[in-house]
Amino acid sequence: MDKPKRYHPLLVGLHWLSALLIIFMLLAGTFLLANQPNAPAKIPVLALHMITGLLILVMTIVRFIVRLATPKPAPASIGSAFLDRVGVVTHWLLYLGALGMGISGLGIATQSNLFAITFGGAGELPRSFYLFPPRIGHEYLSIAMLALIGLHIGAALLHQFLRKDNLFARMSFGGKAAGN
Ligand code: HEM
């Protein structure tokens, strides 16, 4: 059977929505949330972060299943076997990183009783979330994710504008796709 020219529309939608949400969460988490003192005013900000983070976690799992279950376009080449391999590994690491962020976030929230505090009005925020080990993983993973996303965007731009293979069309709902 011929390979499709673009990814499944559900995968395309999930890709762009999760990309926006993940970039927003990484920047807002690093520059706003992590620098805010653990006072009552932080509770609604944390609630928004947790809901968005859980949404990303669910979307990542659904996306992974859709990716396995639907036909994919033929592998794209940037003209170097090594860089093509780096591309494939980066894609898997992005999935793993998004899963890891959600799971370590859940770990912090469970250990610090954060669901009851943010959504049940139970008690005060802990002095610091670094009292809970998953907080350290959450931070290192966020740095790794920023680096991976930089690599991913760089490679996509290289394909699009240097190799001019119109790779973006594979991750779109219509138009002329790469290989057409
Ligand atoms: C893909 C999903 C997620 C992303 C991208 C994300 C991103 C971040 C980032 C960038 C930070 C700050 C890291 C730092 O610079 O130290 C952070 C902190 C935090 N996140 Fe997440 N997060 C996600 C999911 C979650 C989930 C699901 C929860 C809880 C249910 C959660 C709870 C927290 C908490 C409690 C902190 C600590 C805030 C502080 O130290 O003041 N996160 N997150």
C-alpha cells in the first residue's frame, strides 16, 4: 500500500496543540512558576499548571496510540544517515520527555498533597517543592525538553528552507505535501 503524504489529521491536530501547550508550560514554568514564592496567591497558578500538564499527559498518550495505529509518510531524509538517526531518536525522546514531565509532575503533586491543597482548600503549600524528589527530575527534564525542542525546530527549518522538501506539509491538514 502507498505511504500517505501526510500524518493522520488527529495526529496533526494533537501535534500542534501539544507543541503550543508544552512550549507555553516550559517557559511559564521556568520563568514564572518556579520563581514565585509558595504563598496563597500561587495556588491558582499551580492549579492552571497542573490541569494543563495533565491535559498534555493525556494528549501525549492518545497521540502515541494514534501514531502507532495510523499509516505514516515515508521517512524524511536530510541527506546524512547520522542526522536522520538523530532525528528519529529526537522524536522518541520528545514523547518520553512529555510523558516524564507529566509523571514527575504527578509525583510532586502526590507527595506534597497538592491536589487537596489546590482543589480542596486543604492546608498550605509546602515551604518548597524541592522537599520532594520528583521536583528535581521535573526541572532537569524541563531543561532537556527545551534543548530537544530547539533541535526539533532547527531540523524542521533546515528541511523546509535549506533542503526545500516542504516537510511542513506532512504535519498539516492539506496543501501540497513533501514527495508530491
Ligand atoms: C508536559 C507537562 C508539564 C510541563 C511541560 C511542566 C513544566 C514545568 C516547569 C518548566 C517547571 C519549572 C521547572 C524549573 O525551572 O525548576 C515546573 C514546575 C512544577 N510543575 Fe510542572 N510541568 C508539566 C506537568 C506538571 C504536572 C502534571 C504537575 C502536577 C500535577 C506539575 C506540577 C509542577 C509543580 C508542583 C512544580 C513546582 C513549582 C515550584 O517549584 O514552585 N507539572 N513544571
